[in-house]
Amino acid sequence: MPRLSVWFIRASLVYLAVGFTFGALMLANKGLAFNLHLDHLLPVHMEFLLVGWMMQLALGVAYWILPRYVKGLPRGNETMAWLSLIFLNTGILMMTMNTVFNVTWFMLIGRVFEAVSALTFLLVAWRRVRPSS
């Protein structure tokens, strides 16, 4: 498995653990009412599970499993793929900062970083998607 896929998948598992923990805390709070402010974690919980876990896991597996090039670098431009990982995690953290600090432009910047990450990964993977011969 390529090192980049390992980083994508390990990061996704961290987001899964943290997102699951936040969800469990919010659910326990509904029954036990030990902290009234845990409902503010809902956007972070959703961001971590939907983008942090699901998207990163999909990108890591895609980078690993898509067909390799016969000539040149087997998986294309690795630097762009690493940038995709960095942009995605920066976007997720910016979205989290929006929830914590309640600064709306963090959300806009975070979504821009996530979109740039998706476009960067698209450029890396597009030509590797082909029918089997």
C-alpha cells in the first residue's frame, strides 16, 4: 500500500474515532443531561464522520487501488495527491474552528479547501480510471 494511502486511511480512522466519541457524548447527554452545551458538537460530529472519515477513506483506497500507469510514475503526480490530503485536512479543521470560535468565514475557507482538495485529487486520479483490457 502506498504511503499516501496509509496517511489517508489512518487519518480517516482518527476522524472516525473522534466523530464516534462526539456522537456518543451527545447521545449520552440526551439521556443523562450532564452538559447542556454538547449539542454544539453536532456540526463537528457530522464533518468528522462525513468528510473526515468517509471521504478520506474513499480517497485513500482510490489512490491505492486505481490502475497504475505503465510508463512514468505508477500513480501519477504524487505531490498533487499529498496536497489533496493537506487541503482536505486543513478544510476539516477550518470547519471545526468555525464551530468552536463562531467565525463564519472559517466555514467558507474550510469549504474552499475541501473543494480544492477534491479537484486536486480529481486531477491525479482522472486518467487512472479506465476499463480493464
